[in-house]
Amino acid sequence: AVGGINAGIDWAAEHGKAVTRQTSLGRGLELTPLGDAWLQRMGGAQALFGDLCRPGTAGGVSVQIVRSSGTALHDMERRACRRYGLDLDDGSNLTPYWERDQPMHSIQDAMLNCIASARAFVYLETQFLISGCGFSDVEPGRPLDRRIRDSRRGPSTEEEETKARRITRGLGMVGGPVDAALPGTPVADMLAFKPGVPSAASNPLVEVIATRIAKAIRSGTGFHVYITLPVHPEGSVTDGAVVKQQYWVQQTLLRGQDSLIRRICRTLAARRLGIRDVSVSEEDLRAELRQGGWKAYLTVLNLRSYGVLKDTNHDLYTTGPRTAGGSEANPPLYLVTEQCYVHSKLLIVDDAVAIIGSANCNDRSLLGNGDTEIASVIVDGEATLRDLGNGLHVGTRAFARDLRMRLWRKFLGMSIDTSEKIEEMGKPDGYTRAAGGAFHPPISRREGETPFLAKPADPVCWTEIQKLADDNAALYEEVFRNVPTDAMPRYDSVLEGFPSAGWNEEKKAVERYVHAQPPDLQPAYMAAPSVMEGDVTTVVGCHNVAKGLARLRGRKGDPVKAVQGFWVSMPLEWGHGMDDPASALPSQLIAAAPTHTGLHAKGTHMASVLSTRNGRKQG
């Protein structure tokens, strides 16, 4: 962390800004104080802030700054204010926040208040959505057995049962009577029979969303929530931190006992049966879930794109197989897909208010006792009464409405620039440039009017968006093997199309090259299949790029249109055959980026992917 901070400080020094380097993690105490000397080095207060003494002209936009911050930071701010004679008034009539000895969570407060008061719709775009969801849907059993099975659901094999008995005896000897008797101790927790684990988060975001939807269900008034998320957190699906977070995102949305979708279905079933929500049986709830009535109130989306790469480094590989027919003189082309990673943190309610900042929708960002975050609550003065699709006249504001409309037009493919941009790309040797202009941009621009965008609470709007996202997802699944689907029982099932280095008996897993050639496409879109000798890929197959592109771009007479835009429906049941896939890791995590040490480093090419050898084809 210190190295990263100093890297930024060194960069500033190269550009003429002298900032003291850090030597410890005590950032708040060690950073250069905001004093006269610092102001002069930065160009002076006038250059930085303007003339704060002169009254300015009032604008038409109201911006409130909210944040998440802990008591340790408040203490440092209090001491700094006293030292420099500053008065940080937070604008309320309350005791100054640093004297309340409580964390500040005004970002969460603003989000919850806006959602609870929404009249027509909510749009949420965030990197993480992990909220209180009751208990996880872990298959009943001992955590020890789940870890031995690598979180795979179902009965243990004979070898796994033998290993469990051996470890149980060892833990009994190590733990002794104290661990055996006291709940909550590591050994006792490992050996206890548990039907599930408590939610990894306690923030009430999902509860508030579900409560607002329940109000709409009971009143019969149209209301819809749209959520755009990453396909999975940044990093590899072989990384425990990544799958841990993905697991809890899916528990929050669907699989948890009190997930958002189960809460909606519980209210729908209660209304249909004329009973209270708490009286709905699990059987009735699951029947409601299968009927899909919740989709009239909630749309969950990812973003995805595709393109063509030219492997100009093909002859430089020192490990792994080569692609059929590939050489320096004839570099192979690959048809590839990847998620468009959602890193924004945005909430828009009723086209009236927008909250934009740094806070994810998880405990670390929202509760105030984790990461320090900041956000702006933006409401402009240009108000217009509109029917957003549910028959109610709602006060909308120009900034929030324009922002949502521009975002949704982009996700629908209406903002794609179809002009030639190859010469303007910043990577002269990049794979996309090397593939040539014939493949850029791969996705066609959507033409025509989309009047449904103006009324996000109208069933026409969410029906159109859901159909487009479903159709796009179906096309990607038809062409690509590495696209997550509801049918995949494991998160690492997406890696099964990558070249295989063979079975690793010690790890009980197939090792795959995941940073060299892209994976095989579905068989119908391979010009030549990969060649296997047992579990080992000896020759990587050749993609039929022209056929795959034609399918994704659409063909005349096809009932399924081309991929339109970037929205795809989220595979909420991806990984359904796994319990907590990283149960040994704590739940309080942030995404960790994988380390890449170079093209020729074998460690960056290999990933161990668990795969049963019986009944599942390798490669």
C-alpha cells in the first residue's frame, strides 16, 4: 500500500509537484498538512479554490456531499481542525460528527431514503451488491466435508470420506475438550452440522428495495427496479476472493433465504393466497419463483461484448500447445467475448435524483466502519412532471433523466461509433488493431426509435429490455463456451474450453492454459477441433471466425436477431452446484487483481480447474 502511494507521489514529483514520501501506513498523520506552505507549493489558495469570500451566482443544481467514514478518521480530522483553527461544520444542528463517536454512513442513508420514497422506478449500477439475505442456501452438513469436496454439492466419494475421518480424528486430538465443547471455536465450527451460514453482510439495502416493491405489489401500482452488475468481480474465477464475492452476490439476489428475489416472490405468493408474507410456505414460495412473476418488478443485467483478436505473439510461447495452422507468417484469428466490467457506483430514482460516488453496495462501503467513501447527491432545478409508465405524475429532473437515457441508449447499442477508428487506437501493436478494420466495430449500431426508454415503469420498457438481454445471452451461449450460464454447476466451468495441460493428481484438478490462446468456441463454430491425447491438449483448435461473426451480427431470415448493444441477462444460477466456494476465506473481502509476471512465466498461464473425470468431457 505504501509503495502504491509513493508511486503516485513520485509521479507528481516528475510533474513538478513536491510531495513528501510516506514511510508507514499511518496515512492521515504523515501526509503533508494543509497549511500555508502546502498551499503555496500548490499555487496558492486563489488558484486552487478561487475567491471564497466573493458571493457567487447561484446555479440551478443542488449537490449534497455524503460519505462513509469511521471514528478513527473523525479523530484525525478533529485534531487537524484544532491544530489549524478550522471549523468543519457539517450543516446540521447536531453535535459535530467527530464528537458523536459513531461512524458516518450518510451515503447509505441517502440511498435508502431515495429508494423508500421512489414512486416509479429505481436504477442501480454498481460493482458489488452484497446485502443482508438471512442465511445462505448451503447444503446441510459439516463445513469440513464441504471443504474436502471443494464446495461441490452432493455425497462425498469414498476417498473424500476417508480423508474426512482422518482429519476429524486429527482435529479432535489438536483441539482437545475445549474446542469440542465450546461453540464458535475453529474446530467446533468445522465439525458442527450446519444448514447454512449467516449472511456475509448486514446492510439493509435489499430489504429496503424489497419493501418498496412489496408496497407496489400490494397496491397494484406499476414499479420496477433495474440493476446492472459485473458478470463476476475482477479477477480469475479460480481466485478464492473472486468466487467468494460472486457467491454472496448471488445469495443476495436469488439463493439466500431472504434474497431480493425470494422476498418479492414471498410477497407475490402472500397476495395470491390472501395471507401474510411470514405465513408463506417454502413450497408456495418456490412455485412462485418458478412462475417468474418477480420479473415484472426486477431486471438484473450484465454487460458483454465480443471482437476478433489476431495472435501476433503465437510463435513466442514457451509452454503450451500451438493453434492449428498458426505461425508467425500466418497468425491465427480468434473470436472472443468478455464482460464489460461495471465499476461505477450509481443510483437514479424516478429520473429525479442521482447519487454518484465511490461506494459499492456492501458493508465495507456503506456502514461507515470499513472503507472511506464519498458520493454526491445531485438534484437540479429543472423539474418536469411526467408519467414514467405507471400512471402517476412524477417530478423528474433534467440531470438524472438525461444521464439515465444516455446510459441506456449506450447499453442498447445506439451510441456505437461505426466510423473507422483503428488509426486512433492507443495501442499500435494491440490485438484488436492487428486483426484489421474488417472486424471493428463488431457490434452493429442499433437504429430506429426507442420510445419505451422514456417510461421505465411501463411494462413495455422492462419487457423490451429483458427480451433483448435474454436474446443477447442466448446468442453468446450458442457461439462461446466460456460464457457463464445457469446450466453451469461450478464457477470454473467457464474455463473448460481452454487448452488443457492434463490432470494434476495432487490437486485433483485439470490444469489449463488460461493466459495464452482463447478457449474453443462451441463445436458448430470451430473450423478445426482441438486435438486431445487423454486429458492433454496437443493442438489448439481453429476458430471459424467468419461463421461466428455472421451468427452474432445476424443473418437474413434468422428468427433470432443479431446481438444488440451490450446488455445480457445475468445467469443467477451459475455455480448452483457449489456451496460457499471459498469457505476458508473471511466474508469481508474486496476484489483482488491477479498478478501477471510476463508472457513466458508458466505460472501466469496455468489454472487448476476442478473437474470430475467421470461423466464430464475434458477440454
